[in-house]
Amino acid sequence: MADAAPAGGSAARGGFRGGFGGRGRGRGRGRGRGRGRGRGKDDEKSWTPVTKLGRLVQGGKIKSLEEIYLFSLPIKEFEIIDFFIGASLKDEVLKIMPVQKQTRAGQRTRFKAFVAVGDFNGHVGLGVKCSKEVATAIRGAIILAKLSIIPIRRGYWGNKIGKPHTVPCKVHGKCGSVHVRLIPAPRGTGIVSAPVPKKLLGMAGLQDCYTSARGQTATLGNFAKATFNAISKTYSYLTPDLWRDQPLMKTPYQEYTDYLMKNHATSGVQRQEVKKY
Amino acid sequence: MSSDIEHPVCKKCGKYSQLVVQVYCPVDSSDYHRTMYVFCCSDKLCWTTNEGWTVYRMQCLPQGPKTSAILVSKPNSSCQWNDDDDDEWNDDFKEESVIEDLETTSSKPSDLAIGLESLSLSGNMPYTTRFPQLSKCSTLPCFPSNYINVFECEAAENRAVDDTYVNELIKKYNDEAEEDHTESCRITLHTEAYEKTERKDNCLHKFKKVIDICPGQVIRYSWMGSPVHIKESGNQSIVPICPSCGCKRGFEFQLMPALIPYLKNLDLDSAEVEFGTILIYSCSKNCWKGAAKEEEHIVYCPDPDLKYFKSQKT
């Protein structure tokens, strides 16, 4: 190719002009490693962020997931979650069920997958995805579950000895007709509930909890979502220990929180670090 | 022809712009050599708007082989804009030498995917002495140069996906379902309905899906095709018609977020150029009246969640 250039310049041009395809492929051949990269092992580790938040996370400017929650930034790339707590995250398929749709040509069956992810230490997410194939539904549900990860506040039933083990107060969540109520329980009780919320509460890191459910709990989707709504309310509940106006605390990750503080647009967001139990 | 061209300046602040990408992309219907150059201002206030970016299109007819030698000196870190008009028939020549150079040097080639293929030549750029005015601006900021690979875009369905982990989960679920007999005995009166996935940002999800086909992609080229948008509402910007021939402008190529890590100034410690995606529109008839250059239209699309970050003014 190199020798063809000066003399047969135009000829080479003509060949090239014949179509992008031929020439381009020739060019790509020398360098073409991984044509249309499939998800090999290398690709899983190398993540090219698409959003600005993703770039900040990859650049190490944000130290923990809690900082993103503190500033209420929307997480739109699941790799951000993987970056922070991916190692301790466990996925579990709650249910796979076929759903049917009546069409003129008969019935069209698709699979609906419910996946819960959690690190058994204060973070849990729930994802629901419908797809024509089971594997695709599960894959999609895992990603959606990671995107919906939420922090959970844990508290004590009685004496504040040891680590928090139960919900800090009675909370309830509702989805459809299903109404789920979570009640603090003494240490050693375990999670007293139906199997589906039991898995979710376990993944959240709650060790003891009483539950009370009402409504059509057979609809698994609504039951799981109601429990999820209930546990996500733990951090929005104003308990007496938060009454006192706390000054802005310096966190150990000051330089990185500072980055977000400097670059985060002001909005009515709680700027204090809530005491993480 | 080359001596008529001045280094572009930013329309907003008047400072010299820096070269971001150059794409050699002849159109099938015409014989011309054709290159697109994209420039951006180094000032943060400028590269957040359409006016801070400049796109030039340069064409020339293919001529016989040139006998004069090209000065291939070490790339000077100060000025690196190389006007390729006179050198374009030596594309192949330079290309091959670039490939060899890169094999031996430590500079990493960047892996990228392009829609319909297009080529680009930012290798170790030879510094030509044909621009005396550039030698004055020795403090011109510039980005380090990289080579861009060309791939043809394949459809998402053809990709092989690794399903081993998912299959493990399915197996675990089936094992548990067999043990749990009460579940199977229960008659569910309520059947679940198909649930459409509600997403925070559907547009960004589609954008990400396109990128996931080849994660490192930097440019998507599609002559008169349609761009992949990063934000739904940003599509109302009106693309002006070509000033020289009066024809409509169509989409040509777009710059993707994976390009951002490469746009770091070597000498200055300024902030990185940021964008969501950058769309370049050019004359649909590819008009050429023999002028030095044609200026094309560029649309700057910021990151969709920019409102959560303080404005890029400081």
C-alpha cells in the first residue's frame, strides 16, 4: 500500500472512492481488534461514561454513593452503582411469570421478571422488566434494579446498644391495593413476613421486623413495590433526634463533597449529612 | 489556497480555536477530496454554546502526485493545525507511516466506531512551515493527537451477549420454585399484566443502548442520516440553510461523549471540554464554489442533567 501511493495516487483514490466499505475495512484490518465489541471480560471492566455524573464518578471525584444521594442527583447509568457497591451487591430473582396479551393472531406471551438487588447493608433496589425471552427480562430487570437503588435507614427497637437492626419507626407503603406496614421488632425476632417482602427486607440489611399486609398480595408486583415504597420512606421520616437544627458537618470526604458543593446548583435540598446508623 | 485560510477564531471571544477532530469523508457522488474540521474555543463560556464551535469543510479536486516533499518533523506542541488540502493525495502514504509510527511509539490508538465509515487522520501530525502566521501564536492551546479507527456500525441484535450469570440466576430460581410447593398450589386469581418500563430518561437510555454496541465510539458518521439524540427537547434547534447555495443542510456526523477524555490541554490546566453530544450539519448538495472553505453548522447538545450542576461559567 505504501508504495502505491505517490505513483498510483489517483488509482488508489479511485479504488478508495469505490465505497467506504472496502477501503475502510482494509484500514480497519490492521487495527481491528474486536469488531463491534461483544461483551468480553475486558469490556466489563472498561466503562466509558456517557453522562457528566458518570465521568465524575470514574474520575474519582465522588467518594461514595451517599454523596450522590445527598445532592439528589439522578443516577442514569447503572455502572455508577457498580462502581461503588458492585462488589457487595447480590441479585435475586423474586419471580418470573408469563404475561399474555390477546392479539388477532392469538395470544402473545411475554415474560415478566422481578429482580431485587441489595448489599445486605443499607442499599436495596427493585427492578421489573417484561420481555419476549426470560434471559432478556432478567438482564433488563437487574439493570433497572440497580438504577432504583435507595438507601435505607435502620434504627433500634429499644436500647441503643450495638448496631441498628430494625426500622427506626413504623412506616407503610402502598401500591395498587396492597398496603404494607413495617413495625420495629426487638433484636432476635427475625423478619416476620411473607416470603417476597422477607427477601427484600433481608437484602436491605434489616435483621428484625414485623410486617402487616393488606389487599391483594397475590399480585406479586404490587406487593414487592409496596414493601419497597415502605422501606424507602425510612429516610424521609423526621424522627425526634433530627429535630435539632444541626450545623453543616464536615465529612471525612470533604474534598470530594466540596466538588459537588461547588458545582452543584442550589435547590431546596437538605445539605446536612444525615447520621448514618 | 492554503495561504488564504486563517486559523479560526472564536466568534464570541475572538481567541484562537483549537482543532478537535478532522474527518476525511468524501461523498460518493462527487470526485472531490473532502475534509471536515471541527474547532472549539478553549474558553469555558464559549464551548458551551453553538457559537464557540466552528466547522470548516474543505474540498479539492484530485491532482497528480506531488513531487515536493512533506516536512515530517516532530510534532510541535504549540501549533498543530495541519491543512490537508495540498497533502490529501498522500493520505495513504501518511496513513501507513502513521500506523507504523504508532506501532513503535507509545501513543495509544483510540478505538472508535463510525456509522457509515469515514476516515480521519489525526496521527502524529507533521508540522508544515506553510503557515507563517501560526508561528506567532506559539501559545496556542492544543489537544494531543490520536488516530481514529473506522468500523462499520452493526445492529444491536447481532451482538453476542454473555448469559452465563443470568442462566445461573434462572437455575437458582427454578430450584427454589420446585422446593416451594405452596406457591404452585396457590390459585392466582389475579394475573399480572404487561408492564411497560418507566424510566427516568428514555432518550438517554436509547442513546446509551446505541453506545453499548461499541463502548469506545467517538464519532458516528452517517451522511444525510439521522443523529442519535441525547435529550428529547433539544431537537427543536433550527438548522440554517447553506449560505452559498441555499440548499437545506443535513446531518453528517456527531461527536460522542467518549471523545471527552482525549480533549485535555497539554499545557494549560483548564477544565476539560464537556458536552453531551455535538451534531454537525453540512450542505446536503455538498456545494463547492472553489472558495477557500465552507463553514457548516454545528449544534452543541449539553449533558441532559446539567441543571443539577452549577453553570459552566466559573
